[in-house]
Amino acid sequence: MPSKTVNVGSAVGLHARPAAIIAEAAADLDAEVTLAVGGDDPVDASSALLIMTLGAGKGDAVEVSSDDQSAVDTIAALVEKDLDA
């Protein structure tokens, strides 16, 4: 399964607004995407609530995984971006 580890770019981490933007983008994809922090169980990237349960702060490493490499790249790019700007 393709995966990519990226660092959280948003100043507030993966909190409400960034989580909602990522979840909306993941829901629009034709592939299931998961996010995981520090070897913890992965969560569904199309759920803002589950993304927030990761507790990922700015600069934390997040593993993005999916069966679709393009979906991984799309969501990884959002995780790296400052979505609160």
C-alpha cells in the first residue's frame, strides 16, 4: 500500500479547520485514505472528527496511506500546507 510521511504545516496542527478541509478533499476521492501519527492506529481521512483525534500539532510527522498513490499525494500535500493561512 502506498504511503508517504509528511510534517503538519498548519500552525494549529490538524485541528478543526485543517481537519475539515482534509476530510472534505478525502471524501471527494475515489479511494480510501488513512492518516496515522507515531505508529498509532490509522484513522479515516474523510472524517474531520477522527483526524482531530490524532492530536497532531505543527511539525508532527503524519503517515498518509491509500491504495491509490495519487490520493496519497493529494492528501499529503494538504497535510503539509498551512491551511489556517
